[in-house]
Amino acid sequence: MKTSKTVGRITLVLEGRNIGGDLLVTLTGGAAHIGAAALAYRDFGTGRTTASVLSAPGHKEEEIALKGAKTLSKALNKTVLFTAGIHLDDITPEEITEIEKTCMEIIEDSLKNSD
């Protein structure tokens, strides 16, 4: 899985790779890095999706990583490790809002285009 979407001054790139029955996903934009990572898995006994997130100091991608991991894990019924790293110099509050919205759109789009 690989898809991208440009929003304002930044292009977001979502890439996924199957590792056995699991999925490793990266979502980057601007100066690529790992700002946060979330691991989500399905508990087939309860039907719930559980996730945990870690964030590097000073980074704000934890909500994107957490939502991405949970969304994909629930939809695909597999364990998902989702990393997010987005950096744009002199970002405005409006750009942050638009980027966060576009991140969720690109995740949902990847589900529509998955095998």
C-alpha cells in the first residue's frame, strides 16, 4: 500500500508493508522522521481493538499514530504498527488542522484501495 496527498505546502505519504499477517505503516510529510508510533491489535475474544502509543519528546504526532493504528487494525483485523512523522517549518494552527484532517482522509482512502 502506498498513497500520497498534497495539502497546502506539504505532501503526506502513507506507506504500508505486510510483515507476515501484520502491517507496518509509515505516514510522513515534509522532513520525514518518526515522531510517534502506535501499536494496535484486535482481541478476537472481546472483539475490541486495543492500542498503545509512544511519542518522541517535543513531537505532536501521537494522536495521528494512535487513530491510524486503531482504524487500520479494526478494519483489517490485524496487528498494525503505525509510525507518524510530519514536519513543516513555521506551521500555522490552520495548517495543523488541515494536515490532521488530511491524515485521516489518506488513512481511510488506503482502506478503500487495499486488497
